[in-house]
Amino acid sequence: MTTSGPSSTLSSDPIFLSFEEAAESLRDSTFPCSKPPCDVDSPLFQMHFIFSDKVVLLFDFWSVHSPAGMALSVLVVLLLAVLYESIKFGKAKLLHQALVSMPIRTSQQLIEETDQDSSSSGSTPISSTRLRWFSCHFGQSLIHVAQVVISYFLMLAVMSYNTWIFLGVVLGSAVGYYLAYPLLSIN
């Protein structure tokens, strides 16, 4: 019966690998993927910003391989950023208009309305103010969902680490802010 010492057990256990051994085992192993490119050094797997005309954005079908395709992709991302800023300011404008159009109630009016609702028998009719508030809140929620979806698309586009796409998002955000801000101050 042969027994192995603690040193042989430690070196074969992946938990106790040194940094050099772990890096070597990663370098020697193959990365299984369903389709190429599997090369970690590929421009598609860079973890720093690069100037390139080759990128895959958001979906597999949005694969850019030429300067013209990159210019078109930057334009699309720029317009998405402008749309995001417009939705952001539009949502603020709608909220302001909704708050201005809602009647200001005193606490006495709220108490009287609550008493009337609780004293009436059967089904209570929904007041027009509550219905208006609900529809306004529902619309604001839908606009918020659209804003969140667009913002995540922009974030994922920037995470392609392509400098051109990043500059398109930044420029689109600046243009969108520049165009939408004056609309916020107009009554």
C-alpha cells in the first residue's frame, strides 16, 4: 500500500494551485464554445477600449465588419441615446403637467371624501381624480419601462468596448440633452 504525502495531494487539488499553476492550466485548456471565435485574444473578447471596425452589438445579427457598417452602427446608437434623453425629459415634463393638472386637496377634503366612500353602501364609484391619477401613473410606468430598456441597450453597446460606439453614445447623450432641455422649460 502506497501512501501519498500531503504535498502531492495539495498540488493536485485545484483549490491549492499556485497562481502560476492556475494560469498555466488555463492557458493550456481549451475553451468549449458552440461556434467560433473561441480565441480569447480575439478583438471580440477585449476588455479594454479599442478602435476597430469589427464588433458584435447587442444581438448576433448585428455584426459589423466594415467601416460603413461601423458608421451606420454609431449613427443608430447615437439616435438611441438621443431617444433616451428625449424620453427622460418627456417623462419629467409629463409628470410636471400631471401634478399641475391635479386639484390640490386640503386634508379636510380628503377626510370628507373618505367618509363618503366608507358610508356609501355597495360598490363605490371611482372618482374621476383617482381614475385620472391611475391612467397618468400607468402611462408614466410604461414610459419608464421604455426608458430602462433603452438605457440597458446603450449600456450593453458600450460594453462592447468599441471606442466608436462609446463616442456615439456620449455624443448622442449630449445632443439629446441639448435638444430636449429647452423643451422642459417651455410652458
